[in-house]
Amino acid sequence: MSATPTPASLGFRMPAEWARHDATWLTWPRPEGISFPDAFETIPALWAGLAKLLAEGEEVHINVFSPEHEKDIRAALKKADAPLDTRIHLHPFPAYEPWCRDHGPIFVRNAREMAIVDWRYNAWGGKYPPCDLDDDVPQHVAKLFGMRLFSPPMILEGGSIEVNGEGTLLTTEACLLNKNRNPNLTQKEIETYLRDYLGVEQILWLGEGIVGDDTDGHIDDLTRFVDANTLVTIVEEDPTDENYALLRENSRRLASMRNPQGQPWRIVDLPTPGYIEKDGQRLPASYANFYIANEVVVMPGFDHPNDTRARDVLQQLFPTRRVVPWPALDLIWGLGAFHCITQQQPGLK
């Protein structure tokens, strides 16, 4: 597709999320944004608390919209007693909305160098314009660090892909094959771009996303790698729930998949918090939308009895990290959770 060297041809590969981080990137939300209509009041404190928690184990970089925005951010971080300017760093990289997983930099590395892949971004199929500032964030980060920047001619959000760091990528047909992303690309062409720019060899496809997910089915609400050979997947236990059948189908597909050695993947079930709604709208609440940081796994908590069950499952899967259920009922009103608002910056080694 291109005469220039691809990241894969230069030995670059996207590391797994559990690989050691240098930092986590966040984009701070704005009261003028559209993500939390009529419910923004609690959101700055949530971001500040998350930044403080993450800063215990790694640097935190925050994208800031404007000088006025920075004043509010500094006030929120100070109120949370967060280590601003020592472990937490602010950058004048504006974005309209705070979903850094999808518009932020995706880091790849080889034995000598870290680089950034700057996928095109159109706000989940053109649903929430404008998004030009969000689309520019990876370029700012690459310039900040003097990193090489690769820019494939394909729309892709970070929440739509899941990698194990050893050559396998998991995604969904509902999102990546949706014509509101790349109508001129075939599935084969999309797979070629994924291989060329993320350094993967095997691509596995699930089907539909959960009900209420406005991203058209991001994988990070469904199924996640927790180590190179283990996948955790959400399962709905209520046969009357809208998610029941589609999650059973995803589990069926997972059970039929094989790793590159021809062996079945280890599959671990994760419960759901059931039906959560606000103002009559079903929200895409999922325990799979956790974020793996250096010292903690931040799991969305929904004040539901299954919070404890989900935490126990994840704690067994991450014995060297502390699984922290973090309040997410206010966050999920924006139709995303902690994986959606974070983007890891892996270390070079």
C-alpha cells in the first residue's frame, strides 16, 4: 500500500498494556464539551483522583485545551492533593472531548526506538463533530518527544483494538468493518494496515458490541487480553437482557479461536453489572473497560453486587497488581469508562 517502510518492516510492534509504562496519557474534559450533558460537576474530581492514583506508579501526562482550562485543572489536582508538576504534567494539546484512548497516541516500539502511530480519527464514524483538534493530538505528542510518527491512511480508535504484545490482535466486525469508518477499504486491506502499522500477525474478529455503546462495538467493552494467552470476556447471566445473546455468540467465537500454536485460548468469564440507565438511556456499563497501570488495575465500579465478583476475578488474573474498583456511574454517562479515557505510553524496555 506504500513504498515507504512500514513500522512492522522496521521491527516496531505495539506492546501489551501490561508491559511496563513510562506514563499514562489523559485528556482533561471541558464543561463546554458534549460528553457529560447536565452532569459535569463531579467529573473534574474524578479525573483528578484517577490522575493521583496512576501517579503512584508512573508519570501522568494530561492534554489541556486552553490556558483557562489549565487553571481549572490545576485547581482540581491541588484539591485532590495530586503531585502536579512532579509526577503529573500538563501539555497545551487541545481536544474537544476527553476520550484519549481513541484520539491519543498509540505507541509502538522496536529494540532501539519508540514511535507513534497516528491513525485518522473521525469521532466514531462522524457522530460528534468537530474532532479536528482531537485528531491532531498524536502529532503534538510525537513532536514533544521527538518521536518518529507513522500516519496510515485509515480511521481507527484505540478502543477498537486489543493486542497481546506477541503478535495477536482482537477486534470487532461491528466497528472496524463499519462503513462510517473506512468505506473504501476491504476487510483484507484493513487487516494489512493493522499488520503493517502495529506489528501483529494474527487478527481475530468478534461480532457485535454491547447495547448502548455509541462506538459501534469497541472491543474494550467486551473482551480483553490479560496475559499473552488469556482473555477475559463479559458474560450476561440474565436471558432476558438484550446483551445475553450477543455475548453468548462472542463467547462461542472465542471458544473456536486458536492461538498461533494451534491451541485454544484460555477464556475467563467476567460478569456484567446488568442494566444501568440514565434518563431512559441504557449505558454501556462493562467491567471489561478496566485499565492496566504499572501498579494498579483500575476497574469501573457501578455500585452493583457484581462489583465484588468482577474485582475478585481480575485480582486473580493480576496477582502482582492491586485491582481498584473506581466509581464509574458518573463517568459512564459519557458512554465510556476508564480504559476509554487512558492511553499507555510503554517504556522502551
